[in-house]
Amino acid sequence: MKSNWQNHPIPQNLTRLKEQIEGICRKCHRNSDEIRLIAITKTHTRETIRLAYDAGIRDFGENRVQELTAKTGQLPEDICWHMVGRIQTNKIRDLVPGVSWIHSISGEKYLREVEKRAAVAGRHLNVLIQINISGENQKSGCEPGRLHELLEYARNLEHVSVRGLMGMAEFTDDRDRIRSQFRLLRQIRDRHSKLEYGPVNLKELSMGMSGDFDLAIKEGATMIRLGSVIFGERSG
Ligand SMILES: *Cc1c(COP(=O)(O)O)cnc(C)c1O
């Protein structure tokens, strides 16, 4: 098994994906070093994740707290874990010890709880504010008009650094629509970057999944969250 791991689809997918990202960056005059690839491993086993790790990936993400905490202890310690799914305040205590980034902060109560739990655990966490860019109710996220207030709150935190914004485009085949939602996220970021929120900085833009990461890169993504293009379609 180990000797011919390069022939496995996962390392091959990653090689192809990196070439694709290079190509997209060349077209829009960006440097691919600015883009952090986060492998989203929900539903996949430790053995599968290990193949991506052996191919050089160090950023991994999950969308459920229980699944994430079960996996962190079983995989190498130099992995940087990202929580990308909807969170509940009562799960934050379990989440904090194993995770480095939370992409899905949508309100003050979550920031308050992460701050409290990170202080207790003696940790420092990086977070992104998820913005509702699709306008759909079922997509969680902070409404753009409430971001200012949230960043004002975030400037006084000691164990949490807000590092940028996250967004999910609408589930649609209309690529122009998807792209305009990514553009909106960048514009919201640019607008708020001009204001002063102390230590808060909004450099990171986490946007783009397997079906739309090309558009996200063109609109300025610095973190792309990819599952199925690396690991294949999920059965669940
Ligand atoms: C599952 C998931 C992804 C990755 O989705 P793919 O389409 O498989 O690339 C990205 N972001 C979030 C929040 C997810 O839940």
C-alpha cells in the first residue's frame, strides 16, 4: 500500500488541483502562495485523510464539532484544523482545544464563548466572521449591516483574533451569480478594512468550494475549502 501511494487518486487529485490553481492564478495575476488550500474531510476516515497528509497537506477542515474532535487526536499534531461549519455555543468548549481556526463565527455570543474557553485552555484562536452573502435564510452568517458592531466587539478580545471573512455562495448553476456573491464579500471586507478596529485585521477571505473555487480565486480568496475535488464525491 504505502509504496505506491502516489498512484492513489488522492495524491493525483492534489497534483492536478495544484496545477489548476497555478493556472487560475496566472490568469488573474495572483501569486498562488497567497492561497491556502484547506482539505475538507467530513465523512472521510483517518486513513483517507492520511493520504492527503502524506501528499503534503497540513490544513484540514470539518463542519461538525464531534467529527472534528474525534479526528484531531488520531492524526499528526502538526495539522492545522479548521472548523468551517455552523457552531453552537454549547459545543465551543469541546472545539477549542483541537482547532486553530474557526471560519463560521456569526455573532457576538460565539466570540464571547470562544474568548472564554480559549482563555481557560491557554490557547489563542484565529477566527473569521461568516457573512450571509447569498441572502438565503438557511445559510447562517452575520448580516453585512451588523459586521461593524461585531468587529467593534472583537477588538477587545485577548485570546481570539479576527483575521478575515468567510462566505458561501448560493447553491446554483448560475456562475455569474456565484461570482457576484464572492465579489460582494470582498467589497464588504475592503470597506471595513478602511475602518480601525484595533488588532482586528481582515486580510483573509475564505471562499470557494469544489465547484466554484476558480471564481473565488479571481475575486480574491486567500483560503479555499475543498472536499470532493480531493476526496471524491461524498456518499452521505
Ligand atoms: C463540505 C464543505 C466544503 C467543501 O465542499 P466541496 O463541495 O466538497 O468542496 C466547504 N465549506 C464548507 C463550509 C463545507 O461544509
